[in-house]
Amino acid sequence: MGQLRNRVCKVVVGAALGLIQTAISVEKHRVHFVVEKSLKPEPNSCSLEIYNLAPDQRAQIESLKPKTGSTRGIPVQIEAGYQDTGTSQIFLGDLRTVSSRRDGADWITTIESGDGEKAHANARIAVSFGPSTTADTALRAIVKALGVDQGNVPLVLAKLRLGGVGQLFPKRAVLTESAAVHMTNFCKSAGLEWSIQDGAVQIVDRNKALSLFAVLLSSSSGLIESPSIDPDGVLSCKMLIQPDVKPGSLLVLDSKTIHGNYRIESARWDGDTHDTPWYIEVEAKRY
């Protein structure tokens, strides 16, 4: 539990993305965050409280206003970890709202953010495809319309080509209106699932895990309390904040009561640099 005594958190609001050229960086302040992510296409979310910023820094953050109608807004990034092992990114999304309030002797600045929220709400597509349009062409057009980073799309397209999924539209087709809806339809037809994770598209095979890495979890590697499995076979477990935990990741669990491989379906980070919470709560399915 020594890790709980050397926790650190860094928050950056704004970056050299789009029209935002300067970033406001916050370190060594008390920070409380709640981050919720899942494999569903719906946006991930973050609620963040920063204590006792200097008046000019507080005013600078409060002055930031997301651009109306864009698919990408003012970035909000959170890194969390430990003094001896460093930090890793746990959230990157778009600023939704910011406000400050007085609570006794403290000034608390609250920031709300959504990951891919603006892409879901505002991204529109208007393209037409001729007969025998390839999956490569169609998917790249939809991702471009979403206005977020392409993430693992190149790897997915290479896999589709190897699997013989080349031609998508046998006849002429026109895609209009919501890019997110067309992304869902495309993935459903190809046996895929999609979401936006930290500002980038993430696509996985339906009911499969990401193949890049696995999270190894045991009582000696951050597991807190006893994991449980509900009647529907959904695993719930709690761990100290650590890197590489994300929806879609493979979780290899080795506890006193439960062993095996699971795919992370959703995760919730609850952290406070000056109080008790510093955990990730995960729901996962057998894999």
C-alpha cells in the first residue's frame, strides 16, 4: 500500500491541436477525478476537481470556451501514477464545462469532459461511393468525417484485406447525416465493435480482446478486495491505478478465488491525490 503515499497526477487543459496553441498544465495541486470508459460507442466521460489554483490560472481555465459545431474541442488530459514509477495517461477528451466555487477555505475548479462527445454529436458525412467500393475507402471516409485520430484503423484494414473483406458496396451507395451511425453500421456488417478511446478510434473484433498487451492482476500486482462474478458471468474487480488498463484489453486474473482470462468491458477510475480513492473498478467478461 506504499503506492498510495506517493501518488501523483498531472492535468493539461488545451494543447497544440486545432486552434488551441497553448496548454495550461497543473501539477502538485490536490486533484480528484472520476473517469468512466467502456467499449460502447457512446462517449467516455470525466469529472475533475482541482483545488486552489492561483486566481490567474483559475481565470485562464474558466475563459476557455469549446468551439460550437466542431468535431474536436479543447483537449483535457489526465496522467496519474506514482513518484517512483512515473505516470501514464488515463484520459484524453474534449472540454465540456468548467466552473469554480468556494468551499470553506478552498477554491475548487470543476472540469467536465467527454471523449469523442463532439464527434458523436456534430460529425456529419456526405459522400457517395460507386459500385464495388472497398472497405478501406469507406472506413477511411467515415473516420475522417468523425474528426478524431484514426487509432488502430490501419491495422484493422490490413486484417480485413487479409480476411478477404474487400468489397463493401456491390452497388452505388450514398452516406449522409451522422458519421457515428454509419461507423456503427459498418462495424456491425464486418463483425467488429468500435469506440473512441482517448481521442482515437478503437476497433476490435466482436467479443475479442485487443492483442497488443494484457493486464496481469493478482494480490501482488495491485488487486484490491475480492473479485466477484454475477449471475450473467460478468467479473467485477478493483485494483490500484496502474498503466495499460483500457476497455478491450485482456485481463489475466490470478486471485485466491478466481483465475482466468477476461476482456475488459468497462472501467472506472476514482482517484484523489490527497484522500482515500486511488482505484480502478473493472467489469469484464470471460475470454
